[in-house]
Amino acid sequence: MTDTIDDNNNALQAPAAEDEAAQAAASEAAEDEVTETPAPDAAEDEGTETPDHDPAEDEVVESAAPEAVEPSPEDRHAHNLRLVEALIFASANTLSLDALADRLPPDTDVEALLAELAEHYAARGVNLVKVAGGYGFRTAPDLAQRLKIEQPINRKLSRAAVETLAIVAYHQPVTRAEIEQIRGVGLSKGTLDFLFEQNWILPMGRRRAPGKPVTWGTTPFFLEHFGLSALEDLPGHDELKAAGLLDARAEVSIYRPEEADLPLEDDEDTTEPLDTGADESPPKETQAAE
């Protein structure tokens, strides 16, 4: 009976011992795996390690660089053609064959280049032409009518126009009859019309007299042309006498009504009147004439 109980105890203890042995073996295996796994930092360091630099490789790369290629005949021809074109275009005068050859590489066929350029520009707005032994660019003949230069023509004033303008400047507002009285000779209507068209004078109003004649005065362009700020800046009697611009005739007295002149009608005021201001006094010569 006692032997039977002991056998049963041994049978119960055997499985427990086996379980403990299995757990110990599993723990040892887990420790071995942790020990054999490399550290992350070490693995990264090994992966980013820079290989040694070999200077011989640079020498091999440098020696493999292509050498400068000699330009082909076609490239040289195109370069010379562009050079001839630029020389002729930049020159203010025509260039002869010798002048072009001096600026081109030796053994260059200048005439062939010029012929090629002339053919290229034959149908364009400018043509390459030979003029007075040289070559230059000129506008195409068929475009000449569209390229006329427009510039103002300065016409010299006649003596009658100069005298009339001077009288208007010093005696304005003045009528045609008053101008004739001061000059001592008749005045052509064309003289006043010409001064008006050239923007020297303009109508100021109408005199309160029979026929209501138009009075004339100078324009702002007159002051600008002679560098004057106002009519008061015109040379005075003493300055004109010193310059020998006054004749020996006695000063002419002009009759003028005491009443102010009539203004121009709306349809008559074709230009902007001269703004002298309401409180400005007329020039000294005008006062003397009155």
C-alpha cells in the first residue's frame, strides 16, 4: 500500500519537472536572440560608411573630357557671313572690298559673301547695294514713297511781316488800319493772314469804330519764341534806340476810342485769346502811342 502511494507521487511530480525544464529552455532561447540582434546604431553606421576616395578616378575622368572640335567649313562660312553683315550694318558709310577683307580671316572670298547677302536681302525691306565703290544697306526702291521724311520748313519772315509783328507786339490790340498808319504804307491782307497761320498773332476783339475792325495781339508762342515772360519784358525805347532799331521819323499818334473794344463773337473766336489779365497795364510804348 505504501509503495503504491509513492508511485503515484512520483508520477505527479514528473510532469511538473518537465514543465519547468521547458520554461527554462524557452527563456534561454529568447536571451540568445536578443544578444545576437545587432544594435540599430551600429547597423546604420555600417550602412553609411563613405568609401575611400581614389584620386586616380579624377584623372581618368579629366582625361576622358573631349578636346576642342575644329569648326567645320560650313560653320566658318556662316560666321564670316554674319560678320560681313554686321560690319556693313554698323558702318555709317559704305565699305569697300578691301575694307571688308581687312576685317575678315585670310583667304576669305569676300565677293561670294557679298553676293550671298545681296541675294538674301533682295526681297526684303532693305537691300545690299554697291554705291560709289562700296557696299551698304539701302531701303527697297518700291518703298520709297512710304518713307518720305516729314519735317517743318522754317520760312523767313518778310520785312513787311517783321514790321507788322513788331507793331502788333508794341501797340496791341491794334487794327489793320492802325498798322498801316504807323508803317506809313498799305498792308497786304496776306501779311496778317500769314502771321496768323504761323501762330504769331491772333484776333483779340473788335474796335468800337465804324465797321468794327478786328484788333490783333500776339500769342503765347510769340513770348515763348523770344524768351519773354510777359509783354512788359519787351525791349524799351532806350534799348531799341541804342541798338539802332528806331528810325528818325516822328512818333505817330494813333487815335483810339475811349471805350473798350468789343469782344469777338463766339463763331469768330477760333483760337484761344491771349490772357493778359484784367489789371495788367499795356506796354510803355502802347501808352505813349495812346
